[in-house]
Amino acid sequence: MIAHPPVKVALVGCGGVARRYRKAYGALPGVRVDLTVDINEDEARQAGKELDAARHSTRFEDALAPEVAAVVITTPNDLHAQQAIASLDAGKHVLLQKPMAPTVDECDAILAAQRRSGRTLGIYMNLLDHPLFHDLRRMVQEGYLGKIALFSARLAHRGGLQWGGVDRNWRASRARTGGGSFIQLAVHYQHLMRLLLGSDVTRVQAFSRNVACPHMEGDDITLAQYELSNGALGDIQTAWCVQEEHVSLLGTRGSIHYRENRRIEYVGEGGPFQGEALTLRGDGTLEVTEECISPEWDDAKNPYNQHRRFFEALLAGRPPDVTGAEGREDVRLVQACYRVAQGGKVQS
Ligand SMILES: NC(=O)c1ccc[n+]([C@@H]2O[C@H](COP(=O)([O-])OP(=O)(O)OC[C@H]3O[C@@H](n4cnc5c(N)ncnc54)[C@H](O)[C@@H]3O)[C@@H](O)[C@H]2O)c1
């Protein structure tokens, strides 16, 4: 077997959520961090120190240096298109945070750059780190839940109540995010819904409001409903003014609910099904492993870790788990929901 030299990576945006996973880059097989970039020099320096990077910088342009082969971008949404396009045009592979960009036009511009460059573009979707969701996908595919009639998810936290005004937090700006809570949060479960059900969305309707965060421009609560091509229906609610998280799959042979990233409930006809996180017995009892708690994002040993998986795909020459086209579809659906949420007023 021919050993590849390590892929030299630049991490762009090392603070914020990147703090939760950047340590993985010290342990990913076949990868070496060459450069850390952040406009906050302390973040760039600290990340570089942790990962033993050759250099750190406050200038994005340094990520375009010839020695860098791949760029991992974790900056605010409105920077995704310009940084991803510049990286692809400089011949780099790109792993880009969700959401791909605030608008579909920007997603299309990124996809055009990817086609020009022939490089690999992946979208980071941390939900896919979780073995549970891979088990659920198998359960659906193998018919353990029967025909899925309904997918339902809520991803709600109270972060928006604390975030400051437009100047102090980019999430408060509709232009910088592409919306509000919904674009930030719904992409996760929209993606999961399409993946678990193996179906496309054919119609949406939605309501979107700002009920408790007047200092933020966008929605702090949105309720969207989806019709899928296989006949199932879905609903997704997001908020950053109230707190709760769940995902449910309701099928003709059984239903499964995953609450607060730790509790699983099952009602149905039973297995036997043996997954990595779930064991469903013939008598309808469900056993769960400790993996039912979401894995740490910096666990490089987790075979589903999406950073690990991106570089494995790159080295093996196969497409990443979440392609640019998939990232675009998630943004397209978000923007479709926002559009319909503006209509539908009850006439007097
Ligand atoms: N996967 C998830 O669950 C998840 C969770 C939170 C955020 N995100 C996404 O990650 C991205 C960043 O969000 P965040 O919460 O980390 O934001 P943040 O504002 O907390 O952190 C962004 C980091 O980028 C740096 N930065 C800003 N402009 C830069 C530039 N021009 N060049 C280099 N660095 C720059 C900032 O200094 C900061 O360290 C967003 O797209 C967001 O949607 C994903």
C-alpha cells in the first residue's frame, strides 16, 4: 500500500464552534494542520499551539498558499462564499460549515467554483457524527418502522435571548446569517429528514416570527411543514428563545423518539435489529448503548466523525458524506420556507 504524505490543512475560523472540534485535527489520520487563521489573533495562536501548526495568521489570504491542500472554513455564514470560492479557485479542497451560505445564489457560485477546480467540497453536518442516526437510517431502509408517515423535529435553545445587537453578534443580522434561528438550526434536521427518509421535499409551508428577541433582526421561532416525495409529511421547529430538542420518526410498524440527545422511546412491533447504538428485540424492547449521547465533536476515533470522514473520502477519492449539492438543497428549502412564511395572511 502506498502511504500518502499528510494532507496539509488550514483551519479558517478557529474560535466559536471550532473550539469544540479543532482538537480532532491533532489526531486525524493522514492530516496535518499547517496553518490556523482567525481575525482574532489569540484564537489563531492558541489553535496553532494546540495543533502544533507550522504557522498562524490573521489573514485569510495566507490559507491560499501553495503548501496548503485543504481549507476548513468555520466563519460566519456571510463569509462562506467568498472564502470557499477563493480556496477552490486556488486549488484547495474545502470543508465548509453549515449552512453552506445565506442564499441559494451564493451556493451556486460555490458549486461553480468547485466544478472549475475539480476539487472536493464537503459541508460539515455534525449530526452525522452520531451512530444513532446511522442506525435509524438502517432501520428505515430495512423496514423495521414500516412505512414512515411522519418525521418531526425541534431544535430550540435560548441563545438568542443573550446575544447582543447587530454590531455585536453576526447572528443578529439577517444579511449575515441569511435569516435567523431557522437557517442556523433547521438545516441540521432538514438534512436528517431527507437522509433518513431517502426522499426529496416537494412542498413546504411555514410560519416564522420574532417573539422574544427584538434585538435580533431575524426569526427567533419558526415552524415549517414539509411534504416528501415518498408521501410522508414532516415538521421542523426551530427557536433561539425557548429550549427543547427532539427528533421523531413515526412509521406503520413502530415509532421512535429521541429526546434531548439522550433519551430514546420506542413503541412498535419489535425487531430483531442490531445496530451500533440500538438493539431492538423481538418482544419490542429497545436497548441503547452509551453512544445514544451525542459523541464529542473532537473525538477523532469516532468512525462517523465528520471531519475524519471528509478526509477519508478525500484520500480515497470518493465524494464526501454531505456534498455541496446537498448543502445547496438544505439552503434552498430554508429560503423556500422563509418565502412562504411571508404569505398566507388570513383575509378579513
Ligand atoms: N455545526 C454546528 O452545529 C454549528 C454550531 C454553531 C455554529 N456553526 C456554524 O459555524 C460558523 C461559525 O459560527 P460560530 O458560532 O463559530 O461563530 P463565532 O462568531 O462564535 O466564531 C467565528 C470565528 O470566526 C472568526 N472570524 C470572523 N471573521 C473571520 C475572517 N474573515 N477570517 C478568519 N476568521 C474569522 C471569529 O474571530 C471567530 O473566532 C457559522 O457558519 C455557523 O452557522 C455550526
